[in-house]
Amino acid sequence: MKSLPKSRRPRWRYLGVGVEIALETSLDRRALQSAVWEAATALLGDPGSAAVDPTVVAVEFSPPHGRGMATVRVRREAVERGRAVLACVSAIDGEPAALRVRGVSGTIQACAERYGDG
Amino acid sequence: MYEAVHPPSESLSSVTASATSVGYDGLVVRDGGADVPLDGCDSDFDIVPGLTVDADPDAASGRIAARRRETTLLLVRGGTPDRNRFAVEEPRVDVLAAPTAGPNRFPFDHVLARAAARNGVRVEFDLGPVLRETGGTRVRAVSSLTRLRDLVKTYDAPHVVTAGAGGSLSLRGPRALAAVGETVGLGHDFVVEGLREWGRIAARNRDRASENWVMPGVRRGRYDPADWADPLVEDDS
């Protein structure tokens, strides 16, 4: 299939998200993704979550400190709703957690450089 | 902007560090008064001691009289029509906390909203259940908040907004709370205004507790126009 012209492709924004969770092991991307989806459907419903489409792109997490950084992709028009969804995540895999948006970028690379821990 | 937290089980310094990182200028500690331990907290970060009176109207009146001077911020926990009515009709109360938390029918009405506006008692909007509960509990919480918002806006009663955090993990930043408020129908500006209000009450009460304050509009000492700058107006410069 032909790829869409650039002007027709969906526009995304990448949220640099600080993750705080008391975990001894590493944080699984899937666990974070399911917590985000759960929060999104609970807050916005299925159509609302589809409009925001929050997707965890990358996770960096260091267990000894209980802190890490995740990159979450949302639709450009839905950054504020994405922020609300992330605020409603209070546990990941049953462990109390907090997700704090550090900033918003237009590319994954810029997001990691600006808001990453390294 | 300020946020109100329950006395945390962890050290207060870790909560204040989180609060600083998400953009708060200060925190109100809802209980503990002047006994709140400030070990390890950043001295630039403002911590406002508060006390919460959780009692039925018969007992609450005496407690308010006893505690008003002990603390900067005085909150009264509502939840029933009687408690809410008592709190909004008492000008010595700063904040009516959890006005809709009880199991009863919606315990707030236009009469109470008018009284709150008349007496300057701030009505609290707790976003905690929206952030941490699920299912029917959360649906009822959202419905109560929007109903309360309509009353408070109609009668121009002052309000405060909080996430009801009890530790650094349940603390949420001002932009996150504003986004949640916008999503559940409270409105972005309404939430931001509610977060600013904590700082305004603290500034007003500290001004009143200072030696030079006699009564509204009357100060001790020589006349200096700088002393008359309204502490409630934020300096944007």
C-alpha cells in the first residue's frame, strides 16, 4: 500500500513522563501500557481513548531509585486529555505509582534528549 | 500555586521535593497545626500549617474557638447538611472540606452557597476520588463535583481545589489537575483559580496574625503606602 502524503498523516506529540514506583525489578513497557489504557478507558471511555490514543513508546527505569522516564505518544489535538489520563494512573501492576509529565516534544528523539534522565 | 496534603506517612521533605518539581510554590498540611515537622524541607518552599476540625456542630464550635489562633489555616470537615451549614455560617472557618463526602443525598444547596459567599468560607473541590477511584464511586464523585461547581459559580462563593494527596506518589501537579478538571467538566481556569486560592488564604491569615494588623483597614504604626499593598493581589511583575 502507498504511504500517505505527509500532510495527511496523523500528527503526534510525545510526552516525556517521569515514572515513580517502588519496584525492585525493572518496569515492563507492557505493564505501563496496560495501566495507561485502563486509566484512559475509565476516564474517557472507549471512543475518547481512541481519540487520544496514548501509546507507551519507550521506558527507561532504574530499580534501585524507583524512578524512570517513559515516552508516551498521543495525538497532537489531545495533549491535555493525555495529561489528564496520565494523572489518573495511580498504580502499575498493583504497585502504587505516579506519572508526571515533564514536557511535550514533537519527536521521540527531542523528547528523550530534553526530558530523559541521562 | 499551592496544594493541600494530608499529613504524609513518609517524611514531609520528600513530599515537598515532589511538590517543587511539579511546580507548586507551597503546601498546606491539613492537620497537625504548628507541630508539623519541617526537618529537611527546603526553606524557600512555603509550608502552611493547617488544622482540620472533624466534629458535629455541637462540638465543633468550641474546637474552632480553641484552634483558630493555633494555626494559619482552619478547615472544617463537612459531608452532612448540618455540618456543611455550620461551616459556611462560621466566618472563622477558612475552608469547608469534603462538603459532599457523606453517604447521604447531595448535602449542599443554594442556601449554603449563598452563606459561603457571604462569610468568605471556601468550598473545597477534592479531585482525589476522580484520580484514584474507579467505577460507580468515581461517577458519583464527578457528578457531585460538577453539581457543586454549578452552585458555587452561580452564587459566586469562593472555592479551593485539591487532589487530597497523602504522600508524594498521590501528589499531582497543577497542570495535571487542571487537565483532569477540564476533562471532567470543571474547567481549566476553575481548577487553577482553586489552587491559587490556598496561597491567598494563607497570605491573608498571616497578615492578620502579624503584630501590626488591628482589623480590616486598620494597621498599627506610621503611614506607609507600601504597607497597604493588598497581599491578596498577586504581583505579576
